[in-house]
Amino acid sequence: MTPDSPLAVEPTEAGPTDAMIADVFSRGCTSRQALEAVTGRWGVLTVAGLRDGAVRFNALRRRIDGVSEKMLAQTLQGLERDGIVVRQVRTTIPPHVEYSLTELGLRVADRLVALIDVLEGAVDQVDAAQRAYDARRDA
């Protein structure tokens, strides 16, 4: 093919395009959607609850106090879609399903657990701040 050929393709620069650059602040960015799934009401607890290894659905539901079966199922589906959780059907008798974290999920879980540790370690500070805030609001 010659450069004058109608089928010749112009070379393009190999740099990233706007569509390829992740920006969590951009409404349509995939990273924002994944962040919303992880940090949603039940996402953090689900990911943290799976950090120590594969867990069956009902065991995870018991661990996450207050989550409904429907909400946990929806949360797990969203996290599975984003590549954070993997669902594996075990062909045992009776058969059962286990959920575990992917490599990406483990990286996310490590950071979430670090955040949880900070907040649990500062619960006295948070409680005092909440009481002071409420007192100011009530005055």
C-alpha cells in the first residue's frame, strides 16, 4: 500500500485519549462507578468482611449486622461486576456458593480495613465530637 492509496491509514499518536484517563470526579468514569459500589452503604462492610477469605452468603450476612438478604445480594453483584468479588459455586452436597475477593478486591480491602482501624481507634474522639456538635446545635 502506498501513502497515496485511499486505504492508507494516518498514524496516530500512541498517547492516552481523554476516554482512557481515569478521573473519579468525572460523572461517567468507570472508576467512579466502582468507587460508589465499594463505598456504598454496604460495600465497605462487604469488602472488609471478605478480606480474611472465602465466605458463604449467609455467614457474610450474619457478620454484617443489619444488611438484608436483598441488599447483600445486590452489593455482591455490583462488586462482582466491578471485578472486586468473585462468586464460586461449590459442587458439594449440598451445593453452596462462596464469595471471595479478587486480587484487586484484596488491595481495596487492605485500604478499607486501614480506614476502619483508624475510625475504630478514634471512636472516643468521634463520640466526643458528636456530643459537642449536638450540644452546640441544641443550644
